[in-house]
Amino acid sequence: MAVVELDNVVKDYGATRAVHGVSLTIENGEFCVFVGPSGCGKSTLLRMIAGLEEITDGEMRLDGQRVNEQRASERGLAMVFQTYALYPHMTVRQNLAFGLENIKTPKDEIVRRVDAAARMLQIETYLERRPKQLSGGQRQRVAIGRAVVREPRVFLFDEPLSNLDAELRVAMRGEISALHRRLGNTMIYVTHDQVEAMTMADKIVVLRAGRIEQVGAPLELYNRPVNQFVAGFIGSPRMNFVEGTVDSIDDEGVDLRDRTGTAYRAAVDGGGVERGDAVVLGIRPDHLDVGGSVGHEVTVNAIEQLGGDSYLYCERPDGTRLTAHIAGQTAIRRGDVARAVFRPEYSHLFVKDTGVALPRLTIGEAV
């Protein structure tokens, strides 16, 4: 296990800067997830940690020791790739053992580690098969097993589940989380899927355009996003946004109106805005109440009835689109005109020009 420290790390490809001065500490035993849209630099950052990409500037340390100049093989890390990267002509046992053989590990130690990893990942019955005889989930277990047998200081995962179908991704998320609990190693995991990030991470690092937007525990990012980008990226379905102008401010929140003159209220600290400022109101689909007798008029354009949950895709008269999540089933039908309530205690407010979030006044465990 190890503490990973990045100190103002930069990565340039010629004149293009892919990573802009990232500073981050990943504590011993943490499960840290890098998340963000395609091209945000998360895989590049992981590859720099692994030693597969040179660090242009800044410093990386493992347990306090600078490792910028160390080769990948010298860092004591193990990486699991998106494409499995298994040798097709080798059996599962040979794939698991190959890396250990290359570093001249004694044969009895190789057998011990391979058998232990196979039991842990429940692939003992596949040891004499070749990769083409395995399903996608079985191949991913083998790829993870190849990392486990190295007994690394840190595990690195680069979008390891993106090639699997939805049901198998859910199962493999649980297996990787269980592996972390059993081993207790530091793990760094890259994904573009914020659901994976929310369900697996101790710490999430949200990246955009090679910069860190926010670092925190999953619910911290969900409840207290620092800006509109994080608010829109964390949470599924994404947060609803309505543009407006500040109407008034008091100790209990901010009143605003949208372009149609419709009034809203957000229970936020209004110290960062003034009357007349352009703002963006945010509310999550879980907190948008639709179907009562009061609220803002919306037209229901589509409904997804999933049995235990319903998702309503609505539109305001001004064209603003809203998504509402209702627990259970609903009698509302496509084409209905309904009422939507924006509850102030669940509302977020962002400065339009900068995207910065105003501090919320009513954060609770259930918010």
C-alpha cells in the first residue's frame, strides 16, 4: 500500500497542454476515482502515475519518494486496461504467471500467488482455458488477477468495465469494490461513468480540460458541488437548470425570476450576488415534484416507467426542458399538462458568468 502525491503535475504534447498543474494526494488504502468527460485528461494522469507517460513538469511521490525518473516496472504498481491485454496463445494460468516469470520470481511463489488470485476472483476452473474460451467478464477477472499476483503497492484501473454489457458492469463494480475491501490497497480508477464513480469511490476527482474541478466524497460532490459543471456531471439523470435574474436577497435565501417572469426561490447564501445578476437555478430530478395541484406548468413529452421508478421528461412553456424522477409508478401520461414544484431547500444556485455555486443553507443527510 502507498500514498500517492501529485505536486503541480503538467503534461504537454508538443504545444498542446493536456494536464494543467494538477496537485492531489491519494491516501493509503483509498479507492480514488478520476471522472470526467472524454478528453479531460483522466487517462493521461493515470498513465503518468503508472510511469507510462513522462511528467513534463511537477513531481510525483510514492510514500514521500520522488518517482518521476523511475520506470514503470520500478514503481511497484499494477495496471488493468480497458482492453484486457491478455496473451491469446497462453492459458489463464500462463497469463497470470507471465509477469512474475519475467522478474524471476521463484516457481513455488508463482504457483502460490496464481492459485490465491484464482480463488479470490473465482476463476480456478478457467486456469487451463485460453482467453478466446472466456466471456468478457471472465477475461476481465483474469486481467485483474494478473494485477493481483504482482502484489502491488497501488492498483490502477483504466476504464476496465467499458467493454462489458450493462448487467455485467454492475456485477463487476461490486467485485472490484469487494476486492478493495479484502486487500486494502490504494486503488486509482478512471471512468467516464459517474455512476461507477458514485458507487465505488471513497474519493472522487472531477476533471475537466486537464484541470481538477472538485475533489471529495461522493455525497459531498452530490450535495455541495462547487460549480455548475460538477453539479451537472455528478448525478443521474443530470441536474435540471433554469436561467434567471436575481430579484431579491434575504437571510433565508435568494428570489429570482426566469425570462418569462416566473418566480423561484433558493435557500442559499446570497452574499455572492446582487439584485439583477444573472444566475442559474439547479434542482435534481429526485427533488422536482411533479403531479400536484400547485407549481409551474409543464408539458410531459415522454415517460419512462421502470416499475419501481418513473422518469418524466417535461418542457416549460418557454422551451426549458426538465427531468423528474418519481419513486414508484405514476398515472401521468405523455402529453399531460402537469405542475412542477421547485422546493427552495433542495435548490442550487450558480453565478451564470463563472458557474460558481452559492453555498446552500439547508444541507441534510437526505438532501
